[in-house]
Amino acid sequence: MEELIGIKKRTAIFISGNGSNMKNLIKYSKKKYSLINVDLVISSNKKSNAIRYLKKNKIDFKIFDFKQKNKDERKIFNILKKREIQLICLAGFMKILSKSFIKRFNGKILNIHPSLLPKYKGLNTHERAILNKEKFSGCTVHFVNSKLDSGKIIIQKKVKINKKDNPKSLSKKILKQEHLLYPKALKEILSRT
Ligand code: GRF
């Protein structure tokens, strides 16, 4: 982890969906005091809305559909090495990285998950939290290890579930908090001395 401490880290963001967390991290990275520089975005989805944003903002991106996972991971690994990427932020990335890929970047991959881990790992977190009549849900930023959504937790934010909430409204509320939490998590791990 000590290797993460220092000036702006060369960072890659991995996405699959809308990329709102990605946009938020890019905005954060442009602030003078931020601790990351977004050098590259990897998208598993060529139709992601985020692509237009990346083009407009002149941020380098590559698309890999992960249909040939081993081959794609090898290519991604080589690109990341060539660009001396020091940190990987998964942000709505829906593919599961192989153990060997994770091992190669051990302690340098972060993920954001829309639940209060260890509760509700995996998909459909909001549906399950509401179905179980939870009073709170939230979001978690954690290190990625070889088990799904199980790496060391860095930071969490609780969000109240109201009686009127449905998965969509809860997802919206939590996403808003995710945008605050990811930069906070980066500050937390990158400014430790
Ligand atoms: C977020 O809720 C993230 O936690 C989850 O998928 C959603 C992605 O949103 N894994 P976005 O693509 O960052 O807008």
C-alpha cells in the first residue's frame, strides 16, 4: 500500500454502464488537490453513454467486450503496464476480473458497490435490501480481492430506506452518495503517511 502514497497516481477507470461514477472521478481528478490523474478508461460496453463524454474531454479509452476474457485481460494488462498505471478504479464495471489479473495489481484495484458490504454482494442489491425490509442501505468502496465484493473495506456511507422507496428511487439516492464517497476513499488511501 505504501507504493500508493505520493503525487497524482496514474489511474485507469473500468466501466460497463452509464459511467456517472467515472465522470465524477474525472471531474475530481482535474482538481488541483486531487490525488489521481485519469490516464485511461477501459469500457466493456461500446454503447456506453460515457464514450461520448470521453471523446469530448479527450480522455483516452479502450473498449474490450471480454468475450475472450483471457485474451482481453492480457491485452489490458500490457496497456496498463506500458502506461505505468498505478491504480485501477472499478466504477460500475460488470465483468469479473480473473484471480491472476487481480494478483498482478494486488492492493491497487478499488471498487464501489451499492450496498453496505458485507451485506448484499453481487447484483440487484436495492431490490434485495427493500425486500428484506432493511431500514438502511448505502454504498461501500473497497479493495478488490479474488472473492466477489469481499476485499477490505475502505469507507462506507449509510443511506436511509424510506417506506416509499423502490429500487429505482433507492438507487438514485445511493448513486448520489457514491459520487461523494469514491473521491473520499481515494483521499483516505492516498494521503496516508
Ligand atoms: C453504481 O451504483 C455502482 O455502484 C454499481 O453500478 C452503478 C454504476 O453506475 N456497481 P455508473 O455507471 O457509475 O453511473
